[in-house]
Amino acid sequence: MKAIGEILPVSHIVLDLDVSSKKRLFEEVGKLLETDSGLSQSDVFDCLFAREKLGSTGLGHGVAIPHGRHANVSHITAAFVRTAEAIDFDAPDNQPVSLIFVLLVPEQATGEHLEILSHLASQFSDKNVRELLQKCTDAAEVTKILSF
């Protein structure tokens, strides 16, 4: 499995993004990831939204990991967004989310995709990690927290 630092460049970390819905979040993430993912902004949006239709990627505790696989994604691409206000994500605990890790992977990268999701879910299950991410003031801090 690739280290989070390898797939999450500082330029893909956005703190206090002002969005009011999952749809607006996916639109903004589409803009952020379109160059590096190999997908257009609308394809990023469609990929994430299609996966979300299968079931919410909200984990609970204010965290979501929207993700998708796509044939035109050449390498694993990620983004981390902390929203200014928590947004509804249909999470299992019915709580809105503000910590969002977005993952786009090549269609054939099933095993690595699942390993990364498992690793992220484990990290985000730690209350201390969530609290630290809520308090970060810059992208470098986020990288440091998520890279171990």
C-alpha cells in the first residue's frame, strides 16, 4: 500500500472549505483533482456521486471517505477537505461531517483501494486524530497527522 503522503500532496488539502452540501463538495473536489486524476471535473463529480448512490461513504464521528474507481484514473489520487461547517452526508450516526478524505483509484486497483480505505477508516476511528485534524491551521499539519 502506498503511504498517505505519497497520494495526498499538500496542494490537495483544503481547510475550512465553504460548501453547504455533498453535491457542492464534489463539485469543488472535481476542480481540485481534475488535473492530477486524469478525469475532467465533471467525471470526478460523477465518479464520486455514482459511488455515493450505492450507499453513504460517511463513517460517523464527522468523517466521510468518498471514493471511486475509474478506468481513466492512471494513479491513486487523493484530497483532504475540512469544511467550514459540517454538511449532511447520510452517515450511519446521522451526524453531519466536516472531515472528508477523497480517494480516486484506477479501476484495476481493487486490492490497494481496499487497503487504503481500511487504513483511513482505522485512522479516523481515533478520536485524537479527528480532534487534531479539526484544529489544524495549515496543510502541512494535516499531512503530518495522516502520514503515520
